[in-house]
Amino acid sequence: MNKYIVKCPGCGEVRDPYALHCPDDDALPRTEYFKKQIEPTDMPGIWRYYDWLPVNGIIEKGSGRPVTYKSEGFAKELGLNDLNITFNGYWPEKEGAIRTCSFKDLESFPTIQRLMEHNEKRILVVASAGNTARAFTHVASITGYPVLLIVPKNSTYRLWTTEEDTSSVCTVTVDGDYYQAIAMAEKIAARDGFVSEGGARNVARRDGMGTVMLDAVLTTKSLPQHYFQAVGSGTGGISAWEASMRLIEDGRFGNNMPRLHLAQNLPCAPLYSTWTGEQTNGNCPEEMYDDVLFNRKPPYGAIGGVKDALDDTNGIIYGITNKEADQARKLFEENEGIDILPAPAIACAAIMKALEKGEIKADESIVLNITGGGQKRLEEELPTRQLGVDLEVSSDDTDAENKILEKVAELLKNRGY
Ligand SMILES: Cc1ncc(COP(=O)(O)O)c(C=O)c1O
């Protein structure tokens, strides 16, 4: 039985559940679930929040979920009394079982489940600065769903996996940045036999990331006053806002819309610049603490996008320097006892900045989304291997598209995909 519809928040019309665009406006399509009060299931990983995921089935193996706990060490250092950490990654003692060590798994599992139940056979094209590619590789390896990854050359070190059989994945690197990888992926996805994952427009990606807020609220039993996250596209921020709307409608967790505190890495912070009007100049993404946070085309102004999310939550965006991020990361790791990826250190630094600026108070309830962590821990405990690169292209090579198509034909189509 179907459990949801997809509506356009711009015109209010019900749309095809797989549509990425409304024919009448630029809004991000949004799901509406028939079940208004969420009941956690005993299914594995992310499927615990099955009620509010746009799927009608699950991938049994390999999924972890966000896990929320009340911070003691980091909270004490900052003088905060109600800091809740929602951790996405590998941390067995806390039941953290995300094998790719980032919250991008929350997007990849529902996306591929949805494609499979729609009987989609086309090759999924994913552009990524690395963590997303790792997450899609993981699910593709488990399900055998064919995926073409297009990744900036400098990000290939992030392409590791704990899985053995990655034969349904074809990896292409582009000599350029994330934006150039996206541009190349768009061209390939427009060809016959390929399908785009849809980015922020894909409800499976957003509702998957919305499980961070669901886990936080179902653990603490109330909507927090503040939510902190490091953002590139800002899609996680939109997801937290949408999940909060559903939780308010649920009725059991209060009426408080959490304030979004989004954090970007200076000087490469397009959302921060657009929102504050402040110009930031630098060598991007080379100078960044974590280049996964560089997205030159974030869904800012679209209906239901980052601007609407900030306006509706009285939200704020912080610009964080590398030095601030580094200090915050050390303080977090020393006091919480787990390693984190560089991106969430930007969110940790934003909490410190928010305190300095008086944007949050010691007794207020706060959720900090640690978007990735436990990689060092995982590497100590589980075998990992680097994913091979199947083809390297240059972003100014006029024949790059054809080269990619030939490589995919050779690798994936010959394997029966
Ligand atoms: C670990 C981590 N945190 C945060 C982000 C930012 O996510 P988004 O681009 O959806 O805003 C990313 C993006 O890749 C990431 O990998």
C-alpha cells in the first residue's frame, strides 16, 4: 500500500512521485506521508524511520542510522547543559554502524531502494566530491545496482570501501572541481540509458537526511531549540527543516521549530556570501579545510530551498576559518572520544561562534549533526580497500563525454547492465 504522495510546495499540486521538477514553478518537490505520527520500527539501520521514508521496501543489508546521545565532554568544555550529538558514522559502543562514515549513506540507501522498486534499469549517475560517491558505491555493491561515479581527481582518496564486489560501479575522475564534476554528470545523465540522482530535488535524499532530526527528537522526546550542521549544498539543512515540520504536525514533541545554524568554510562559502552579502575571496577549493563543503550552485532561492528554510526557522549561516575548525575538531575529539571528518568540525566551530555571539544560551536544547566520523576507528577494525579509477578525463576535453560513454559500455553494459 502506498504510504505517501509528492506535492509541489509552490503550487500545492500533487505531482508524479518521481518528478524532480514541477512544470509550473522551481519548487523542490516534497513528500507528504499519510501516517502523521511516526512509529520507529525494529528494521535495521535507517529503516527504523521507515514511516517517513519514500520507499515501499528496504535493502536489508549494510545500513546504519544516525545515533543521538547527550554530550558530556564537549558540552562541559563549552559550558552547555543540553547539547545532543547526532552522530553519523562508525562507533560500535554507540551503535554507530554507518560503514562509509558519513551521513551520505542516509541518502544513498533510500535513493537506490526507490529506483529498484520503480523497476528502474538505467545507470545511476552520481557526481560527488567523495563522501557521496563512497556512500553510493556501498549501496551499489550490496544491491548490484549500476552506478557511474564522476568525481574530481583530487577527491579519489575518499573512494574507499569495506565491500568486496564493486563490479556494478564505474569510476571516472575529472581534472577539475566538484562543480565541473556536476556539469559532466549532467551531460551524461541526459543521455539514453542513464538517470540522474537528482541532488537536493530528490525526496529520497532529503527524507533520508531528515532521519537525523527524527533520531534526535525521538531520542530526546522534544524538538530542539537549535540545530547545527556544516553545509555545502545546504540540502541537510532543508531536510532538518522538513523533518521538523512533520514532527510538529505529529503533535507529541512540541511546537517549536528548531533554529537552523548552518556553517560553511571560509573563504569558499557561497551560501554564506549569498546570505550575508559579504564577498569572500580565496583559492577555492584548494584552501579549504574540507572541500566537500564547496558547492557553487546550491539550491538557495528555489521554493522550499535553503533561503526558505532559513527564513522559516529564523536561521543563520556562519563562516568558519580553517584555524577555527581545527581547534574545534581537537576539542571535540579529545572530549567525546571519537574521531570526526573535517566537515563536521566546521559545525563544532559554529557552536563556539554562536556562543560568542550570544546566538545560543547555556541551558537551551541543541542538536549538533556530526555528519561524518569514526573513520580512523573503522580503519583500525575493518578491512578497507581503495576503489580503482576506470577513466580519467579533463574538464576541457571536448571528447570527454564520448570517452565516458565508451568506458561505461565496456565496463557496465558488457557486464549485463
Ligand atoms: C561529511 C559531510 N558533511 C557535510 C556535507 C555537506 O552536505 P550538503 O552538501 O548536503 O550540504 C557533506 C557533503 O558532501 C559531507 O560529506
